[in-house]
Amino acid sequence: MIVIVGAGAAGLTAAIFACTGGEPVTVVERTRDGGRKILISGGGRCNVLPAALEPRRFVTDSSPAILQRLLRSWPLGAQREFFEREIGVPLAYEAETRKWFPASGRARDIRDGLVARARRAGARLEFDTALLDLQPAPAGWRLLTTRGEIQAARVVLATGGLSVPATGSDGAGLRLSAALGHVVQETYPALTPLVVSPPRHEHLSGVSLPVRLRARSPREDMEAQGGFLFTHRGYSGPSVLDVSHVASRSGRGDAPRASIHVRWCELGSREWEELLIGGGGRVVNLLARHVPQRLADTLMIEAGVPPDRRAAELRRDERTKLIDLLVRYVLPWTGDEGYRKAEVTGGGVALDEVEPGTLESRRQPGLFLCGELLDAFGPIGGHNFAWAWATGRLAGLGAAR
């Protein structure tokens, strides 16, 4: 028998493909229904896939070559066909976000479709069943669960990481992998909102706009662009989430904290210089043509420019300070929202601990690892589901063979 531990995106996919080998397949899931991250993704719509994969934007402390090989093991076109033909959920492309969603707009259709497909393939799903221990046995593996002991010839660990614990993620697979001798790269919250204490920009809560960000630390240097949202506690939006791991991993021990600079609109220093020198009327009105009014008011205050200052009256030092805030604003973050709101877990089992063609453990024959458990994550926009589907498929096929 093959046992899949975890009924999330990777686990359900693994179960479907593990059934192709003809052996009995059992899925063990600690929640009552599984796939809870699928249900909350994309605002309840489920961003199933991105328009295009960007392997260079994935983050890993392991082998980039293995990461790219795993991503390319199941092309996006084939994944879309799988969902439409095998799962029975038509997908619709949204040009504005460059993502594929279920045409119905319901994430539940994806989760329920995967569960139904796994059952049709022959998998037995045991919900409300948590894995307590996993040990090698003479005939394969011995699993101790909250419902008793299970003997398996092969096991696929698809337990996820530590992100969004309310969905059932508890890090059990990471702990078991380490106990079985695997190298586990240090974990950290990724794709998570940033906070600032005291909440310096609380008065801007709800203001959103497209920006360019650059996050730098001695370890990493990353740029992102996209939506930015001021919150009551700090900052969110795709651009912030995409660079948040640079902040999360900095400042540990004696290491310096990452700096994050914001360019609030497409205009650069030269364009702003020309606009402020040659423009007419009040300076704040010139700013408000390119950034939200409340942000324009705030930047004026931080630059020390009176709100009624006219462009023709703007002093050189005021103009220099204002342009610096518009183009290279230093974001005053002090922390992050942690795993509670992180969309994925950074770190995990090192990629060179598994065989790239099957995801079988190189340390424990008959054990297969996939999904968020592995040391890799991608940017916002369906990339992490693409990783889950691809690695789940590989692990399921590997176990079936």
C-alpha cells in the first residue's frame, strides 16, 4: 500500500498519480476536509496557475538546477489540461493579474474536484487523522496515527510547512524529515505582510497603488513591482509579499536588517525634477496626479514642505528632499506578520536530499517528499500552486513505480 500524508494541493495531486500504479492508496489528512489553503487562495477564487513560470524568481538555499528541473517536469499547458479534462474544472485567464482561475470563480471547485478525482482513481481518504510518528519497517514503513497504526510499502509526505496554521499546517513533516536524517534548511515566513511599530502610517490604511520595491540585505538583493497596500499595522500587497522574505531573514543575531526602498510611481528623479521645476500651481496637486491624495499629503509633511507651497516657490532643498521621498522612500518596517499570515514557508528539506526524477528520499528508500515541505517557493500569482501540482505529480508517480 502507498500512503499519502496530507490532502493539500501537493498531496491530492500525488494521490491521483500514485493510483496509476494499481496499488491501494490511502490519504491521511489531519483536518476534516483537506485542501484548506486551496479554499482561501486568491481571495477564495484560487489562482490555480500563473500565465508563465519564472524559475529565476523562485527562492531556495538548495540547488537552483534541481529546482528548475522540478518546475519543468510538468509544463503549464499540461497542468491546465489536467484541471480541465481530468478534474473537470474549466479555467479562465485574467489578463489584469496574469493568472488562471476556475471559470466559476470558486476555489471550492478546485479542492472538491481534486478530492473527487482522487476517489475515482481509487484512493481512500481518511480525514480527521493526524500522523504522530513515521518509522522504517522491514516491509516498508510504519505510520502511527491518531486512529491507529498503518503499514505501508511506500510513503509520500505532503504535509506542507508552517504557514497559515489555521489551515492545519503544523510543521510535522519538517520535524519527521529531520528526525529521519534529512538536511532541513532553516525555515522562515515568506510572502507575508510587513509591520511597523509604532504604526507610523496607520492614517494611510486602505490606500493602495502600484509601486516598485527594492529590498537589500548582505544576503539578498531583490526587486519587485506591483500592488502596494497600507494596512493598520504596516504594509501588504503583492510587491511587499514578494520581497518580505528578504526582511524576514535579516536582522537575526548580529546581522544587519534589510533596507526596503519604494518608488511610488513610474516617474524617476529626472522626470520629477522637470515636473516640479516647470509645473504650475500647488506642489501637492502635482504629486496627486501620480500618487493617491493622502499619500501626497503625507510625503509633503515628511519633506517639510508647507501644504500651500506653489511649484514656482519650491526651494531647492525642498525639491531635493521631496524627490528623494518619491523615488527612494525608506520603508520603516520593524517586523512581519509571521507564519500566521505567510502564504508559504521558506526553507525546508534541501532539494539535493531527493531524486529529481521521482522525489524519492536519498536517505530513506520508499519515502517521497513534495510540495511546501521542500526548500523552494515562488512569487505571488499561482507559482506556488504550480510547484505543488508539479512536485505532487512527480512524487505520486515515483511512489507508483
